[in-house]
Amino acid sequence: MRSEDPFDEGARGILRQPRAVWATAGASVVAFMGIGLVDPILPSIAQGLHATPSQVSLLFTSYFLVTAVAMLITGFVSSRIGGRGTLLAGLALVIVFAALSGTSGSVGELVGFRAGWGLGNALFVSTSLAVIVGAAAGGSAAAILLYESALGLGMACGPLLGAVLGDASWRYPFFGTAALMAIGFLCIAAFLKEQPRPARKTSLLDPLRALGHGGLASAAASAFFYNYAFFTVLAFTPFVLHMTPYKSGAVFFAWGVLLAVFSVLVAPRLQERFGSLKVLGTSLVALAADVVVLGYGDHTTAIVCTILSGAFIGMNNTVFTELALGVSDAPRPVASAGYNFVRWFAAAAAPWFAPRIEEWSDVHMPFVVAGVAAVIGAGIVRARRKSLTYEARAHAGEHRPPPRTAYAN
């Protein structure tokens, strides 16, 4: 009997892809690895550069602050130089700034180089999904599934690579990333042909105009508070666990595996059964409870809750992406750029505020604030549910919900 589930069809077609798709997907894995790469080596970086946790946390802040602002220009750039050119430009910037990060002599230099890295990563990640969908064989379902798999693999392997290379020196993970990205650059240059350019060029203000839609603005606002909780876990927890790079890398590898499994396999099935908004609201509240227990529990409890948070983060990523890409009538790249412009500011804020909140109070309070942020995110979903319920219309046959992906670009 032939399955009517597009993701079953996608699973069968995921391996039958042209080399251009595999080259882009492979580079995407490394790009996503860069997000969690520094997690297990944050204490080592602080020790090696004689920096405080709050200073080292700026590695995330500079990276995501630039990423957020860059979201406003990615569509502008790609609609003018094409997807292939944008990918190669982004990869080139990542290679240069990742290598420079490994040569840093002070935490200030490293923070600055991470900012340049964030610009390159924004250009690459914002374009890679569209390129994969455009070049993939077997329809969009196979392409989306491949992209989700790249996300999950990258988020899981980033901390592992950081731990393995960082055990010898905190500089090696940066050099390793530059080398892997260089391979990705060569593969894309060799195998990816230029993609068709959009009929209409994107302006710098289009993503901001898209946020005028109530549903998209609501999704972005909720995701802002969710991302604050997400990146409190990612950027602040390594200082709380007090573990070696290997052990910390293993914890965040398990975290990344749960993130991948729940975003690719579990979230779509729960959405089908209970509806996206119920799944999202419940998962946000569960994440809030998890991070509060993480903050107040003993060492073993903190490890378990850190790993478990990956499950809730994976589900939230998937549902938020669907809302961002499908709740408004704006073109998906434009809607996604506006959405990411808002939510990545929280990813920049959380690593900066969490250690300072600890300095002002105690080690528990950053996780309480993160839990409150997740609850606020759930409250926005609840209060704005009418503007977010595209799926009711979709099930009634008015339009199909957008393809699922775990990462809105």
C-alpha cells in the first residue's frame, strides 16, 4: 500500500540526491556545528584567555547579534548575486573568521572574529535551504528531511568536535571548522550550478514590512522569549556543570541527538495528533519546568535536565518554523528573515545576561529567568492563538501547511 505521508516518501528519496545537494547539505552540517562548537570549551577559553564567564559569553552574543541584523540583508544579497554566490560568500567569511578565531590573543579579538563568523553563517544558512529544495530530486519532502537531518547532525556533532579537538587546545576547534568549511566551499564551487533568481529583487525593508502581519509578529515575539530560554541552556549551562571538555561534549552531544530526533520524528506526529499550537504551548511550559529544575537540582539532575531540554527545543524549533513560514502571505524567505531578525536578538541577549544575573543574585536565578521567558512565550501563543491558527484552515482544505523544517532561515 502506498503511503500518503510525504515524509515517508521523503525518507525513501533522501539518498537519491545529486552531488550539488549533498555538497550543500554537508556544508550545512558544519555550519550548524559552529553554533554549539564552543560549548564544551567555554571554560577552557576563559582559562586560556584569562577571561570571566561573562566575557566569554560574548562569543555567543556577538555571533548572534550580527546574525540577527544580517537577516535583513541576506534576501537582498541572494536576490542579486544568486544562491550559489551567496553560499560561497558566506562560506568564505566563515573560513576566514573561524581561522582568525583560533589565532586570537585576547577575548576581545575572539569576540570580534566570532561576529564576522556570524555574518558568514547568516549568509550561508539563510540560503542553503532554498538551494537544497531547488536542486533536490524527489520533491520538497526529501529535501526538507535532508535539511533537517543536517541540522540535527550538526547540532549534535558540534559539541563533540569541540570536545575532541578542544581537549588538546581550545584553538583547535576553530581551525578544524575552517578546514571543514574549506572543503564545503570547494564542493559547492565544483558541484552546484547557479540557481534561478527570483523575479522580484528583495529590498532591505521587506522583512520588516512582513512583521506587520499579526500572525508573523506573534510567532516572532513568542520565539524571542523561547530563544532566550534555549540559549541560556546552550551558553550558560557549561559553566554550571563544571565538567571537562570531553564530558561536557558528551552531554551536549546527547542533547543534540534528542533535538534531532524530536524535531524530525516526534514533533510532526504530535502535531498531526494534537495540533501545532497545543504541542508548542505544552512544550514551552515543559521547557520552562525543565530549566528551573536544572538550575536548582544537583549535578546529576542538571545533566539529565540539560539533555532532556533538547527534546523540547527540537519540538519548539519545528513548530515555530512552520508558523513563521506559513502564517502570513509573505514569501517564505522574506517572512523567515523578519522572524529570525526578531528571535536571534534573544539568542544574543541570553548569553550576555545569564552570567550577569548570576553575579547580581545567585547561580539559580538565570534559569528562573529563562523559565519565566519560556512561560511568556507560551502565554503569547495562547493569547494570540487566533492569529496563529493557519492549520485549522489547512485541514479544512483552504491551503496546505508549509513543509516542515527544524530551522527557519
